[in-house]
Amino acid sequence: MKEIIPKPKSKFLKVCCPKCKNEQIIFNRSSSHVKCLVCGFELAEPTGGKARIKAKVIQVL
């Protein structure tokens, strides 16, 4: 059965920085580099579609 209102395929992710263990919420299809707010480690890099996540995903929101 076809959905009347399609659900979005993009999500927000709660990730943990591997360097300083800071928890941060990021977008899984980000179009820019996402860095940790505490230490500056790059958490995600854009690829044209879904971002390449370089941190541990704790929760999908």
C-alpha cells in the first residue's frame, strides 16, 4: 500500500566524539563539515548525499 504522506529519509543523530567523549546532535545528510564543539575533531564530512559519520552513533532521533 502506498503512503499518502511519505516520511523523510533524513534523521538527526546523537553522536559521541571519539577524542573528548562530548555528546552532540548532528544531521545525517549535512552539506558541510561538522566539528566537535569542544575539541574541534571532525565528526562528519559531506559526500553529496548522506554524510560520512566519523563518530560513534549513540541514538537516532
